[in-house]
Amino acid sequence: MSNKGFEFLEHTSDVYVRAYGRNVSEAFEEAGRALFSVLVRNLETVREVRELEVRAVGYDKQSLLYDWLEKLLLVFQLEKLVASRVVVLEVSSSGEDLVIRGKVFGEDFDPTTHIPGIDVKSPTYWLMEIKESESEVEVRFVLDI
């Protein structure tokens, strides 16, 4: 098994994702890649010609994951950016909050070259889990479609 990645799990009506990595940063990167791969089917063809910084805040790791996914979804919806690469630069504490700072790399969405995927309304807390061991961090979450 690879050290990091994501896969889609069975769900009756929404998109259920398992993302994992060697640490929280890698697991959250893969969660972001999974989100963009739902939004655009041919993510592997997206060029890295534009970048944006993304910052999310949470009171625990689950709320941090939710806010991270929501901010990434807004990058697609408002900035029209399709990200082929998601990088977490830092996960830190700020007072009582957890903060994640990262960058997304990609290009403007173009319906003539990008194959639209599934419209995601929002991430959810439904079935959300974060499991940490010495060798892996796994996150699971549902995207409302």
C-alpha cells in the first residue's frame, strides 16, 4: 500500500472518501485531492499555472478538516480554480484553535478541456473520522452532492 492516497468508499447517496498519509498534513492534502477529483474527472490533465493560498481554522481536527474542505470547495466555486496539487504548508495552534495553511496549484476551470464531475454542495460531519497511529493518519468524510 502507498504511504498516501485516497479512495472512494460505498455510500448510498453521497460521496464517501477515505484519505490517508504518514501524518495529518499528508492526509489533509489527499483529502483535498479527492475533493477536486470529484469536481473534475480528468484532474491528471490539469496544469499547474496558477496558485492560491488557503487557510482554515478549527477547534479540533474534525472541524479543521471540515473548514479545510469547505475552503477548497470555495476555491473551485468562487475562484474557478481546478487544483491538481494540494500542499499543506503548516498545521499549528493559535490560542485554542488549530490552523492549517496550504497552497493549491492548478488552472482556471475550462469546460472545453475539463470534464465536469459531480457538483459538491458541501463537506459534512456525517461519518467523519480521523484515526491516527504511529505510521499513518486516516481521514474519512462524506461530501454532500
